[in-house]
Amino acid sequence: MKNFSHPFFDEIFYFIKLSSTNRYAEKLIKTNEAQGNFLVIASEQSSGIGRKKNPWFSPKGGIWITAAIYGLSVESNLTIFTGICIHKALIELFPEMKSTLKIKWPNDIYLSDKKLCGILSKHLTARKYHLIGIGINSNVIVFPDEFSDTATSLQKEFRIEVNNTEVMRNIFDKFSENLPDFIEGKLDVKYFNRYSLLKGKRVELDTDFDKFSGIAKGINKSGAMLIELKPGMIQPFYAGTVVSWD
């Protein structure tokens, strides 16, 4: 990954180890040490960040990156859009997992019902930057006990060493190709719903204000998850954490 390049980025910063690519990217922006679109790559993170500041296990072998995009004229759904692009990229590289690779609203990719990838986006409004943190368990072989039943990797599933550079290149090919439509408000809802992990399942959603349960109906064009709380009553939710599904 050290020699990774892509025309979408003006600068690429590579490190053997960082505490967090997300924190480092934010530092570069606030100190004016980077300009335009740039990418921060670490072979390993000591303090990776997940959703709601939960720790993200980030050992050697995985893909741990933060893309910083300048002047992007969107306010929401960037995480969902990125998830769709990652899913498309992985399916193209590994067509044999088309039936088992799913997108979990709002920010995860699951393989064989286990977490493979997490996405974290942040908008630095005053600096006109969007940060997109991506963590993929590509070549992670051993997981801590607390993740062993809930996480997986490409190498574990396919018993091959994955080319991380090829994976990243394909992701940002898809990202840059689909970005113009996304900026125009064309979120690929049909694709998301086709590969949704949750659609048709009973879910429990924690919105921090209250908990709701019902049947997931996919997402709408605004990226909200649709839940049928009772027969005929479908409500959109724009934020929240899905704490369980079956």
C-alpha cells in the first residue's frame, strides 16, 4: 500500500502505524498541511475509531484509511453512498460472494453475517472537508475473543492473501465514477435495497431518544431506514443504531 496512487487524490500520506487515520487527517486539515483531496493510509492503527467513538480493531493486514474530500456539495448520505461503492468494488473483485456480501444500514458491510467493513464519515463544515474513514478486515487472520463470533475477513473466507492495493484502487474507481450522480442527488437506493442485510428482518433501533422495533423495509431516496412499526405504518428513521435483528 506504500506506493498506492489514484487520480482522485492530490496527495497520499502513508504510515506504518498511526493511532488513527481519521485523527491524523483532521490534524492535516486544521494545520493546513494538506490541500485538495487527500488520503491517509496506515498499515496498523493503535486507536482506531468506530461509530460513536467505539474502538476499532486495526492490526496489520487490514485496510485502514481516511479519505479527505474538499468542497463536496453534499450534506448527508455520504456513508451510505460509500458503502454502496465498496460493495460494488468487492463484488467485482470477488464475484463468488455476491450472495453473501450485504450492506448494513447505516455504515457496515457484512460477509456471511459477520462484519467485514466499517465506514465513518464526518463533515468539517468550517474547513469545507468531508472525512470518510474506511476499515476493512481484508487480511486479518486472528480476532480478539470479543470479536471472534461477529467479525470476519476476506482472507479467512477465501483462504487467500488479498491484494489491498487492488481493493483500494477498485473502491476509489467506483467512488469517483459514481460521485457525479450522487452529487446530483441520485442515491442508488435500488442497489442498496437489493443487497441490504436488514431488509425483511425484524429490527430493534436505538435512536438515543427511544427504541423502536419492527420490520425493516429498506431505505428511501433520502437514505432513511424504513421500518414498519405495525401493519401499514411505515416510518423513516434518519439516525440510530440497529442493536438487534432476526
